Amino acid sequence: MIEGSGISVGRSAAFLDRDGTLMEDSGFIGDPARIAILPGVADALIALAEAGFERIVVTNQSGVARGYFGEPDVVAVHRELARQLAQAGASLDAFYYCAHFESDCDCRKPAPGMIARAVAERDIDLTRSVVFGDRGSDIALAAAVGIPGILVNEMPAYAGPTPFHRAPTLRDGVRFFLDHVHA
């Protein structure tokens, strides 16, 4: 709440893709033993926390609908990811995932369902938020909710929507955002 105004201001949030942004994307990951956190991720998350951002994972996990693993496996991967990040001094505030495969699902990225749910459940102010991800669906998600989308991807070829900014790593993307946009 802005003191004396009666206006409630929600929290800022960084919506983060999981596979390819926080950890290596090695296919459908339903086993916590396959987690490999990418270099600089802990530093990026710490910087976002220090700047007052909630760190919220939004991830498509169609491996559930495809029968590769179950929702308890997704939760186990998230629990282990959070544990490993905590060992490095970093944290995540929430995990939202879409277990569906259908393209018309309202929560499967790039549809805005996961972010809409987080906004409603966590008092998020979208005007002070950002999406970080490694694919076109992440950047399209950012566009769908009207916030900056930072592409964190070293691959030279990219055929998705135009990102607000492109950085080789999450750490570089977060630095750019905090220095040039959030500042």
C-alpha cells in the first residue's frame, strides 16, 4: 500500500522458464537426479531477490500428459531444484506448471494462464514484472500479458517473437533488466 493513498501496489515478479533458463534442457525431466543448474543462475536469482522481485517459475511440463512421468515427479524436480539453489544462497518463491499437451490449453505457454493464476494468488503487479526464458513461447507469453520478455539463449538461430532484450545467460539478462529497465 502506498502510505496515505489507500492504493494497494502488488509485488514485482520475475517469471522464469525452467528448462533451458534455470537448468539444462535435456528433454523431458521427471527425475530430480537429472537437474543441472546453469551457470550464474543462483547469482541472477539473488540479484532479483535483492531488487524486490518474487521469483516465480512458469513451465510447460507436457511430459505428464504424454505419460513420461507424473505430477508428483514434477513436484519432486521442483523441490530438488529449490534445494540445490538454496545451497547456493538463492531461492524461488513459487512454481506454476502446465501438465497439458493441448495447444488450446489456457495455461500452456504462450497462453497467459499460469501468470494470471500467479497474479491472482500472489498479489503481483504486472506493470512491474518481467519474463525470462529461452524460447519463443516465453517471449510470446510476455507479450500476451504486456510485460518485457528477456530471451536468455546463446543459440544464434531464433525464430520467435522479438524479445525486449536478448542475453546469453540468465545472469546477463537479469543484469540488463535491473540496470536499464527496473532502475
